[in-house]
Amino acid sequence: MKQLKKYCFKIHGWIGINLSILFFIVCFTGTLATISHEIDWLFFPEIRAQSKGSEASKNLMAANIKKAYPNGDIMYWPASTEPYLCNIVHVNLNNQRYYVFVNPYTGEVQGGANITIQRFLRDFHYFLFIPFQIGHFTVLIFGFLLFISTITALFFYKKWWKKLFTFKSSNNTLSFYRNCHRLIGIWSVPFTIIFSITGIWYFLERTNTAHIRTIANPTPPSLKTEAKQNHDIKQLSYTIDYDAAIKKAQKAIPNLIVKDIKPPSKLTEPLYLTGIGNRALVRNRANRVYLHPNTLEVISVQNANTIAKRAWLNDIADPIHFGTWGGLTTKIIWFLGGIGISICVLTGIYIRLKRKIKKNKSPKKWTVWTVLNWIWVAGLTFFMYGILITRYHVPQTTLFVVTFFWIISITSTWYVFDYKLRHSKKIR
């Protein structure tokens, strides 16, 4: 048993140290992603809305979008996630996605942007901006690693359940960080379990293990008769009667609150609506209604109350992983849990390096794993700028802000975990 605990300690330390940089990036970007809409609220005044009770007509909103962007077309129309936020409507402008902020209570178009902070953080956490599925699987593998790290820590840390409220103060820096690491780590266990298990589920979905992806994401139906429009398929999204479509969807699924609308991008595609029904915890996509864009005839319906077990598990993964199931309250709680995990990663690195210095063993400046971590960072930086410039066409001011924060992050990492630690003897 003692030998097993020793191995668990080594495994826990190996993951935390050798994969530290990527581990922190994945954890911290996911943490920020939980409140990314709220961060948008802070930095984009035009995205803010004040609740005035009833919402404006969707047709009025569509008319105002058409007036502001007559040559565009609506690609995707998600409802605001909170009452203090605008609808962020995805509009196609010259084959480029543009995010338009529409006030849900007045129907007015208040502004727009090439990219939002929420979208930036989502892409960052989702696939590290690295294409070819490499980024996706890199992030998803950390679901397994986080789970292993948690289980091994609980195994070697003696009677951890009795130390939930125990913090030993110390004048020694190493002891202080070690105590922080242990205490915060214990309180973060529920979140590490949630994040790791849902992360593992995402891995199973992406690899289509047990046909999860096939069952949970069925192929959308095609129209028997093509949608007709006098001008162009691009203008079809502006002529749909959205208010009537919502009523049709609510008849198809009783008590449905329509949240997301996707107009057809081809003449053979139906109008697609999703939303919240009677079944708690599932994401919007669990309830789906497909309508003919001209006649509003119901083509297909998926009710969350009747979906298969694997589909249900797939549809609760997002709300549980990001803490969106309870609104702002749960998002803040999930954010604090993510901060705790991120602190554990940083304190774990500091403890391990500080111990080596204390034992007069200067940490190797470059190891194979250090090089691999920084290669990944260099790769994601390259692709990040490539995507921001070529896909989102962000202005130079945005690139400057991203570059500033990226330089600050890398410089701080080098200073705290390399320069300061290596000079700690001289300082003493």
C-alpha cells in the first residue's frame, strides 16, 4: 500500500509538472469560458440590455437586421443567455461571419463585432486554435489526465476528508504554497470530477464511441420541395415569418421556449429551431423542430422527453461542464471552481521546483517535456493569429490587445517559474 501511494504521488507530480503549461492553458481558458458572456458585457457596452419584461417580435428584429445589413443574411440566431445581454445574431457579410448585437426587448440593432470574447475563449478552450483535429484531441485528452491526477491525489493524501477546514499558517514560503495546494485541491475535487468526466464524454462523442455522436446528432431532414424565394437564398433569412415559426414549434413541443434559430443556407434545408422544454438540465439542442421555411409545415420533431439515454447524456454534458444550467449563480460557482483548479496547477509547479532548489538541485532549464510544452504554445500562437486574421478579420487594435496579454502571460510565467526561482538562493 505504501509503495502504491508512492507511485500515485509520482504520477500526480508527473502530470502536473511535465504537462504544466498546456494543463494550465486548458484549465484557465475553460474557467474564463464559463463567464465569457459576462466578460463581453464588461468590454462591449453595445451588447448590454436592460430587461423590460416581454421581448420584441422576432420579425421586428429581423427587419432591423436587414435594414442595418441589407446585403447580408442571417446564419444563426441564438437567444441571449441572460436577461442583461443582447441576442448575438450571426450574419453573413461578404462570406464572413459577423456578430450583430440585437436588443431582445426593443428589437434594435445596437452594434456588432468581427469576434466576441466569448467566441475567442470558446475556440481557445475548444481546440487551442490548432486545426486538423489535433487541438480538439489535445484538449480532450486532458479530461483523462485531470481525472487521473485527482484520483491519485486522493489516494496518497491521508484522510483528506478531515482536512476540509484545516490550513496551517507558516512563515515558510514553500509550506504556505503546499498548504494552499492541498486545501484548494480538496475543495476543487467536485469540479475536477465534473470537468474530467464530461471531458471524457466529449472524447467519446468525438470518436463516436458506441455511436454516441450518431445517436445524439442525427442527420437533419431535407425538404421534399425546395424553399422558394424571389431573389436569392441569402435573402430568404430576412423573409421568414419567425413569429409564426415559433408558434408552430411551440405547438409541436408543448411549453417549448425557443432559444436558437438557424435559417436554411440551401434551398433544400429546413428552418431549424431549438429551445428549452419540460426536461431540466438538457441543452437547447435536445428539443429540435424542423419547419419548411415557406409553408412552416412541421417536417421533423425531437422532444427531449423522448430521446435515447445516450442522447440525453450528451445533451446534459455542456450545461454541467460549463455550469450554465443554473444561470449566473452556477456560472460564478463553476468559475470559482475552475480558478481553484488553475491555482492548484500553478502552486503544484512552484512546490516541485522550489523543493529541488531547497535540496540544492537546480531544476534543468530545458527538458524534453518543457520543450514539447513550449512547442505547443508556439504552435497555438501561430494558428491563433492565423485564425484571427484570416477567419475573423479582426482589426489591428484587437490584435494588439491579444498580443499584449499574451506577452504579459508568457513573461509572467518565465519570471515566476524560472527567473525568480533560480535566483531564490541569491535572494536569501
